[in-house]
Amino acid sequence: TLYASPPSSSGFLSSNDLPDLEAVVGATPFYAYSREKLTSSARQALAFPNAYGLTVRYAMKALPTRAVLQIFQREGIKIDASSVFEVERAVKAGYKYEDISLSTQELGKEFVGLVEKGVKVNCCSLDQLRKFGAAFKGTSNNKCGIRINPGVGSGGFSKSTTGFSKTNVGGPSSSFGIWVGSVDDGTVEGIVKDYGLEVERIHTHIGSGSDPEIWKQVATKSLSFAETFPTVTSVNLGGGYKVGRNPDEVSTDLQEIGEPVQQAFIDFKEKNGREIKLEIEPGTFLVANAGCVVSKVQDIVKTSDYTFLKLDCGMTDLLRPSLYGAIHPVTVLPGKGGDVGSETEEAVIVGHCCESGDLMTPLPGEPESLGTREVRKAAIGDYCVIDGSGAYCSGMSTKNYNSFPEAGEVLVEEGGKGQLIRKRQELEQIFQNELTID
Ligand code: LLP
């Protein structure tokens, strides 16, 4: 057994809360988020060591639900959007355009109007930089950010073998950001000069850094670009802080990695006489363990080799296990609330999609094996709570595969009381944009 449950990482729900929360949404599956955990992770991020000022931007792609954005806004957290559409979503939640930065792979033409309203664009490629220059040459909106791939980090994407999805996006095998070589050989400076731009912000995001030392390296390297561009006033080190979802996984200690980062900013000031502000941009850190998926066991199938618990959620709601082999804690709880009991069984926990790959409990590193989990001996109608599901679960759901509706979302207050923050999708909404042919 890899991860016996309970205990679970987020563990903010008790079995007695579940029937009431289900009643708030009207059906399982649903996502439940702890307001207290969202608030406390926001406060931890805002305490990141910084010598000359700090802006925390929420990488809202992790969980873009409006109520979650509202909570972060009230805590003083700003936004990093990954598309022009996310910008408008954040504005709908109450953010001002000037509180939003945009680092996107697809700089749609709407960006021009957004910059005029105050959105801070980080140009993520040479072509984006030229586009920005062409739009704003000779205007007062000529101040841009540039996202640089600093060459630090192992690069690319690898599927999880440890429960963490490795999304290291610094290095030669990553397509994200302007390659460091184009800064070193003067290409970026050339474009900046041609269009009369002012580089105000340096942005890097290397993905999950495993070693605390990597952050000092990233900070020093990113600050070196502020030497190339003397107009730079802030350096954004991106997100990528690890969150342990399972009992034997360790989360990044922001104070620990923050101290050497802060020192790099102090060293920069001593050398160059300029105070550079720090920005960080966590997604996972802020929301991962503040959320879970609450589903129900809807069938139990036994074969000669396995007991399968079939849930009423699946890769539609929680793609990380089937996409990355990510490990989430799974807890089976009685359907009517009450005593959990002590009888356990080994089961394969599967989702509701017609796909043999819709596994909720894959075995790390052994894709050919189904993977079992020791859980409370289940009956049909029992709840199954999948923890560590705040980040990239609702936000990355595959929506209507098999025409399952999008699950509802509920915000849980201390004491277990729930508030509906997203309704479960109605059947009609699933196909409302489709047209019939003549
Ligand atoms: N900033 C930028 C520019 C990013 O691309 C990302 C994430 C972040 C910040 C936030 O990174 P975080 O703190 O969440 O690691 N779907 C994957 C993670 C993809 C991350 C994409 N970029 C997962 O479920 O683990």
C-alpha cells in the first residue's frame, strides 16, 4: 500500500459534513474548497522574504473559479493570466486591469486594448516582442515585460514517477519564454531599440524546482537581465513551489527558499545601486491542498484479480492521475456520515468514463499495473474524497467527455458549512452551442 488513507493531506472535511455539502450542490461529484486553507496559503505567500517590495500574483490557471479569485483579491494578491480570456475572467471577479499581468502562448489581438487598460504583458517570444513593439512604438504604452527562459532547469515535461508532475520549463528543451541566447547575442536588445521599447519587467518561470538552491540561481540569473536592461524595476521568478499532497511528500518551505533569493536582490543592489522589486507567481502552492473532489462509489466490480470501486467522477473532473500518473490521497467514507469503521480492503479506484485509463489511483512508475489502494471497505453509495485537488483539477477538467456535466463547486467555511460557488452544469448547457443540420 503506497498511501493508506486516512490521513489525507488536506483533510478539512469530516464524514459528517458530506451529506450537507452534497445538499448544497445537489449532487456528487463536486469540488469542495476550504476558505481557511485558501486564506492561509495566501498569507504564507505574502510573507515571502523580500528586500525591496513584493507582489504575489496568483497563476489563476490553477483554479480560476470566481469566488477563489475574490478571496485572493481580498488578501492583496494580484493576478497572472495565461490568456486574454483569463484576463476578462479575473476582471469579472473584481480585479482591475492594472492588477493583472499576462504571460501567454497566444497573444491574441485583444492584447492591444488590454495594455491600454493597464494589463502588463510579458512578451514570451521574439515574435510577441515585435508584435508589442509594432503596436506601441512611439506611445506611452511602450513599457513591456519579457519572459526569458534562463537556461536553468531540466526542461520539458515528464510524467510523474513520484506523485509530482514535473513541469520544469527552463532549459533548452522548453519552448516557453525567450531563449537566454537571444538576450546574450543582442537580438532582444536590437528589437527593444528598433521599437523604442522600455523593458520594465523580467519574468521567468522554471517550473517545479526540486532543490532550494535552484531558486538563488534563478534569482541571480534573472537579475543579470536587469543589468542588460537598466529600465527594469521588477523581477518575477514565477511559480513552481512543490506541494506535498501525500503524507510522505514534502512541500517547499517559502521562508527557506526566500532567504537566498532575497540575498540575490541585496547583492544586486550593492553591485548596481538599484533596488529591484520581487514578484512571485504561485498557482499550485496557493490552492492544491485547499481543495478536494467529493464523489460517490456507484458500483463495485470484482474480478479474479481486483476489486474495482467505480466512482461517479473521473478524468472529466480530475485529469491529473490519468494524464501524469499523479498520486492523490483517496478516502472512502460512509454515505450517510457517521462512523468510519476499521475494516479495509485493497481496491482499484476508477472513474466513470468509458476508458480503461480512467484510473484514480495509478501506481507510480508502473503504468502496466493498475495500482491498488488500501481504503475503508466500501459499499455502493459511500463517499470517496480525493484530496489535493485544488490545483489543475476543476481548471483542467476535460469538461463534457461522455457528456458528463461539469461538477459543481462549494466553498467550505470553518465548521464545515458550505456555500455554492459554481452550479453543477445543466444537461441543456452541455450542448447549447451545437446546431442541427438541415
Ligand atoms: N507562472 C507561469 C508562467 C506558469 O506557466 C505556471 C504554470 C505558473 C506560474 C504556476 O506554476 P505552479 O506554481 O502551479 O507550479 N497542470 C500541471 C501544472 C502545469 C503548470 C503550468 N504553468 C499540474 O497539474 O501539476
